[in-house]
Amino acid sequence: MVLTVDVAVLLAVILVLRLRRTVHARSRSDQSVTVGLALVFGVLVAPTAFGHGVLDVVGQVVEGVSAVEGP
């Protein structure tokens, strides 16, 4: 039996575990590592079908917000 783990899934699990910790207990270096992991996760997910779906949803939200006229 061969077990394969997608790197994006592994990074997603690590990010969820890191972000569940309390905010006030983090140091600057800890925050920098979390941001770096999030960026790498975004780069890995972007070319996938899921990444394109997220991009489409965010694009629609941005279009909807920009279409709302201000006071």
C-alpha cells in the first residue's frame, strides 16, 4: 500500500493548526512563518481547479462590491 500526501493538503493542515492558536501568544517570527506558509499554499493551490474556482468567486465578489455606488 502506497500512501501519498498532496503538499497543498499538508500545508493546509499545518496552517489550520497554526491559526487556531491564540493571537497574543505569537511572536513576530511565528507570524512571519505563518504568512510564508500561507503564500506557499496559495502558490500551490492557484493552478488547480479549486484555485480557479476561488479566483472566480473572489472576482465576482469584487465586481459586486465595486458595482455598489457610494453615498
